Amino acid sequence: MKPIIAIISLLAIFTVLTLPAQELPRPQASVEQRFKQWDKNGDGKLTAVEVPGPQLFKMLDKNGDGIVTLEEARPPRPKCVSTCVRTENRQ
């Protein structure tokens, strides 16, 4: 009976010790970091060759000129940011 309890206890301890390592989220790269990583020639622009995947390139190339700038790569900001902030501060 004692060996079974010892084995169960060791398994429980092992499980508890490995859980935190498994649950840690991987840090996400910022848009600027990812852009710099993909910009192989360092010219501040991404071409279809530098972006992994033609669909991603097409999505990022918002103006369709065949290059992606950092501004194009950034996610769109909500249109009401400045208006909403001013309105909330008045209340």
C-alpha cells in the first residue's frame, strides 16, 4: 500500500511542477519587431519575397503598390479614438 501512495504522490508532484511551464504564454512579437525580422534587406519595405505567404502579403499591401510599409502592416486604429477620449473626459 505504501509504494502505491508514494508513486501517486510522486506523479502528483511531477504534474504540479510541469503545469506552470506548459501554461506560460509565448511572448508575441510586436508589429515593428515582425516587420524588421521580415525586412531582409533593411530597406524599410516588404516585398512579396520577404513576406511569408502570398495571401498575407496581399492582405498587408493595402494600397496594392507591390510593397508593404510599416504603416500598412500596422493594424487599423479605431476611428473614434480621439473623439471618444475627448467625449469621455467631459463626462
